[in-house]
Amino acid sequence: MNGARIANADREPGNWLSHGRTYNEQRFSPLKVINDKNVTRMGLAWHYDLDTRRGQEATPLVVDGVMYFSTAWSKVVALQAATGKPLWTYDPKVPPEWAVNACCDVVNRGVAMWGGKVFVGTLDGRLVALDAGTGKPVWEKLTIDPKFRYTITGAPRVVKGKVLIGNGGAEMNVRGYISAYDTETGNLAWRFYTVPGDPSKPFESPILGKAAKTWTGEWWKNGGGGTVWDAMAYDPQLDLLYIGTGNGDPWARKIRNSQVGDNLLASSIIALRPDTGEYVWHYQENPGDEWDYDSAAQIILADLQIDGQLRKVLLHAPKNGFFYVLDRATGKLLSAKPFVRVTWATGIDLQTGRPIESPEAQYEASNKTLVVSPGPGGAHTWQPASYSPDTGLVYFPVLEAGFAYKSAEQFSHKALAFNTGTDPVASGMPQDPNIKKGILGSIKGRLSAWDPVKQVEVWRADRPGPWNGGALSTAGNLVFEGTGNGQFEAFRANTGEKLWSASAQSGIVAGPISYTVNGEQYVAILAGWGGVMPLAAGEVARQSPQMNNVPRMLAFKLGGKASLPPAPEFKPRALTPPRTTANPATVKKGEELYQQYCSNCHGDVAVSGGVLPDLRYSGTLKTDVWFGVVLDGMLKQAGMVAFAKEISRQDAAAIREYVVYRANQSLAESGNQKKP
Ligand code: CA
């Protein structure tokens, strides 16, 4: 595997050589043995069950008959791509308690390959090169300072002999950057920081000196954010590497600035030279963002006819709900239109490239609770999008959900909390039944087929829930997508007619691929429910029908005759909480602490979205084991950190009182009789 091979990936359509298949990250497969005329004959070829029930977000690679993919906890699996027979597995042994630093589950989105090696980034910040034949580590580098709460969940890419890796943590007080390591030696070749550091020290690159003028106050003390946690694409002709950056840290812009500024280069697309990391241009989608609008979603490069002219463009549908088309040589904005209901801006000014922000979305200025769309879940985030040069359409999963934002009255960064700068109780899912009903009623999910030239939706497939998988389009006039309710489906790419579906028995959030072995075409998808929505936004995630989580790789082919074992029955449990005895002030204190420390994994307002335990059902609500788990790390091996450093026993008791209160509230709402 080398650069020429990836750059010419279309000459070997049977392989999937790089995260987005090709450097332009179009995720379009030129294969058409399986097509819109015969896809109804497609059946399961094989499946491979995984050993972890956490979220699965990876896109597999397939090279010369072998499939390589990562799973939760940054593990790597190699299988025979025709049979699913395992060849090797690798476990980097991530310390489970590092999970407290992950905003959005212990997921991993994929591996990269080059020169006989497989590269994976680990949740605890390492970059590991494995021998592709044996799965044994060849070298390993720590890419972060472990004093800070960095995590790696994104897939590395390899360009010109350098493996590129970023990291996440823009709610955990980190400073974003991307690093390039030599594929052979593992030596650091360059590092590009996306936000300026301490201005009393020299800036690492000239652009950071300019960027620092758009920050005020002492932002660097909390890192600044702007993390490079997912998107990368490369244009070999222009020799430009494109990356997307996350939000500023924390979300509330007045906390990271004494006077509001643009906060470059957070929430931006940046073009760099891949040999040196030298800055070439940037386009900022959200200057001075305050809604958690990362610009880290997948970047697609395409050549499109725009106003009668063939343009080299960059396509981007980030969290903020606008679909952007940029000239990728210069970074100039060509067009931007909303692909969902957007309330934070009325449009994007094509002259200046800046959004026209709506006053009614400025929660810090108003000091009130404001419901803004999209919310921090984003209108579209990391889930893979696919551009078909045949139909000229971009296929991607879209999510519509508003979110209640309110400024925190007092805010200080906490070492073990999720730091947003918003009021932990007022923000999120309001408990006023009418507002809650309104928000939940407005939540929608769909697969959208978008024309990037006309900037209009051409067709859509509505989904039962908001959190679904990524898309693959093929030359067989097909689009594949998995859903949060466990279906893997195929549509006619030009019309949206649904042609085929199969049950995965488990929610799907990852993106599919297609490949061949000995001329036979396969379509593969990793199933497994997880990611930010089921962890942090339980009530929203529960808009998808609930089911068990059975993470597995599934591969399909024409005439496939394999079958899955019977699906485990989903049994809703009975709520049997102890009676609420605490006074309202204790419950309120517990609510604040729960929302700050617990909600990001166990779910907003103590409702789990089906990955981690729903604490309302916990047996520990009645025993002192609660304190052993919360304070002392009794379940450390399962990923539950000890909070004793930051939470007192009295605080832990208050959190429990809040969960007991919520459990009783849920019991009353469901109309169940409490069993004695
Ligand atoms: Ca973010």
C-alpha cells in the first residue's frame, strides 16, 4: 500500500483502501455487480460478533481479500473478507477509566493502511502501527500530553508516507492539533495547532499570531478547543490536505473571551501542505460559535459544474445545518443553504462568507433559556456521507432536534466533568411537560439525497429515530444505509425508492462499504448502538425503538444464504426505586451535579439511551454500593472512573436522591404500580 495506490483507488474498485475509500472521501463504490435490478436477491454472506457492547462507528478497510476494522475501546480486528474468518485481533488495553475523558462513547471510527502496516489511534491518545500480517505492534507513539483530557476516536489517514492523526476533547479543556508521523519510524514529522496558545510565548506558526487577535482574555488556560477529531481529505493535484476543527472550549463564547471575537481557527475548514503542515487557507463556518457547532464532519472533494464552469469544490454538511460548497483551491465560499430547520442564523452572506446570526439564538446575551436548532447533537455530524458522481447527489443522515441553551450563572472548569459553560439544569431536555413534548415532537431523522449544485433536497427517507448510520452509494444506482432501529437498507440512488432491507438485530450508526473477493461483490456494515446521542441524550435517543445491542460485522452478497442466530428478546424492566425521602433542595443539588458529571454518559435527566446503565433502575439506589461505584471506582474495569477527587460523599448522596426522585417520577408517568 502506498500513496500512488490510494490516489489511484478507482483502478482497484474491489478494495477499500482508505477511510473514505479514496482521498476525496466520496465513499462512492464503482462496483455494480449488485445493482438496483438484482439487490432484492442480496442475502447475508457472514457475520462476526464482537466482544464489547459499546458503540461501533468504524468504517472497515478491505485490501486484497482481508478486512481490517477497529471496534469500541480502540481494538482492531482482521478477517477474511469472503468468509468472516478471523485472522488476528489486537487490543491496545486502553485504561477503562480514561472513558471519563471521552465526550461521546469509547468509539473508534477506523484504521489506515500503508506499507504493510495498519494504523490505529487509541482512546488514550496513542498512535499504534501494527504489522498487517500478524497484528503485532511495530511501533507506538503517545500523541498527547496525558495531563490533559485528550481522546482519539477518529480514523488516521496516510498521505505521502506520513500518518495523520488528530484528537478530541473540546469540552475537556484541551487545545486542538493534528500531528503527522513517519509511517516507517513513527517519528513526529510536524504538528499543526488549530488555536493559539499562551500569547506570551512564541506562536508555533504565523497563522496563530493572526488567530490570536481574534481571542481575548485567558482562553489558553482552558485549551481553547478546535480539535481535529474526524474529517480529513486530500487533493493530490493541488497537494492540499483538508481538515475540519471542533468548537471552541467551552461552548459559551463569553467564558473563553473577555470580548467576543471570531476565535480562529475553531469551527473551521483548514487547508494545509501535507509535507510540512504549513497553513494555506481556512474558511470559518462559525465565527465565535456558542452552540457547539463543530466543523469536524466529513469533508468531500468533488469536481462540479457550477454556473457553467467545472469547479474543484469541497462539500461540507456540518452540525450547524448549512450545506457548504467551497472552492477548494482558495477556500472561497460558493454557496451555503440550510438542509434542516435552522434558527441560529438566517443565512450565510456570500460576500463575506459569514453567517447572519439570529438575535433569538444568543442565549448568553439574552441570559434566558433559548431553544435553538440545530442543537449540540448537530444536524449532521461524523456519520459518513456519500457523493455519487453518477447521480450528482450527496447522501447523508440528517437529524432535526432543538436544544435548550442557558448560560451558567457560575462556571469553572472541572477535571472530571463535561464542561460547556451552559447551565447544567436549564440546558438540555426541559422538564416542563409542554416544552418537552414540543422538543421531542420536533425530533426527526432521515436519509437525505442532496443536490450540491442546486442546493436542494431531491429525495428523503424518513427514519423512526434521529440517530442513524452513514451512507454508501454505488455505481449499481444504489444507496445503502443502516438505521438506529437495526435495519440495513438499500434505495435506488436516483429516485429514493426503497428496494431491500435486512435486520442487523442491533442499532446501526456506522457507514457501509463495498468490495470484491475473487470478483464477487460484498456490502459490509458494522452494527452496534452507541455514540453521543444514546449516551448523552437518552430521551432523544429513545425516539428510536428500543432493542438489544449486539455489535457485529455483517457482510452481504447476491444469493447469500447465511442467517443470524435468533435475536435476543428485548425485555423492558420494571422500575422499583426506593421512596423519595430527600428534601427538594437536596434533589435540586443532586440534579445540578448529575447533569454536570453523570448525564454525558448515563443520559440527560437520568434517562439512558440504551448503551450504559440507566441509573433509575440501579440496585445501588438502595445500598451503599452506590458510594463504592461513584466515589471509589468499584466498576473501574467497566469504564466508570472514581469521582472521589471531585465529588464528596454528601454530593454523591445528593446525586442518588435526584436519581431516586427521577425514578419515582418516571414510575408515576408510566402509570405502573410500584411492586412491594
Ligand atoms: Ca463539540
